[in-house]
Amino acid sequence: MNPTVITYTLYLFISVAMTIWVARTLHRNGRLFLVRSFGGDEGLADSVNHLLVVGFYLVNIGFISLFLKLKVRPETTEGVFEAINGKVGVVLLVLGAMHFFNLYVFHRLNQRYEQRNEPPPVEPDAYRELEGGQMEQP
């Protein structure tokens, strides 16, 4: 088998395996943040969690595919390892960036949840009467 084909095969296998591992980790551990962020609505949290994972797969596997082509074709075993390490290293950096992006999304959703559940900053000090004798806060 040709060294270039070996490099492509190993690169795809390692990169896709790493992507699947990171996506599963995010899916499993991100669920708790999403359930809390959506006020305990597990169905909505699971749905959003699934959509985030699908987007993660699409972006990362798309990047892996676009980054497949080698600029210099390896001719030796050393060249195969150097090419794979360089490419997998870039893929790992992209996966790390996507991981931090997902953490940022979870953090922002959690902030919104906490703000929604905070008491009002000042208690109302007056009420006005509506038609029918009901009272409304200003």
C-alpha cells in the first residue's frame, strides 16, 4: 500500500475517532447544564443537546475532510508519522476550540437561567387600580 493512502487512512481514523469521543463527552456532560438552563425541561434540553452534537459533528468532520489533502506526499514511514502528527495536531486544536465554544454556549445559557430566576431588584411600592377592582403593579 502506498504511503499516502496509509497516511490518509490513519489520519481519517484517528481524527474521526477523536471527534466522536469529544462529541460523546460533550453530550453526556453538557446535558446537566442544559436541563438547568431550560428550567428543568428535560425534553427541550435533550433536544438542544442533540442539535449541538449534530452541529459539532458536521463542523468537525467537514473540517477533517477539507484538511485531508497533503501538501507534501510522504515517501517513508517517518514521513507518514510526521504528516499524521501534524494533521491530527491541527484537528485536536480545532476540537479544543469547539469544546470551549460549547462551554461558552452552556455558560451563557446558564447565566440567562440565573437572571430569570433572580428576585426583582426593588420591591414595588405602589399599585394602581384597574377596571373591575383589580390591582396592578406599576
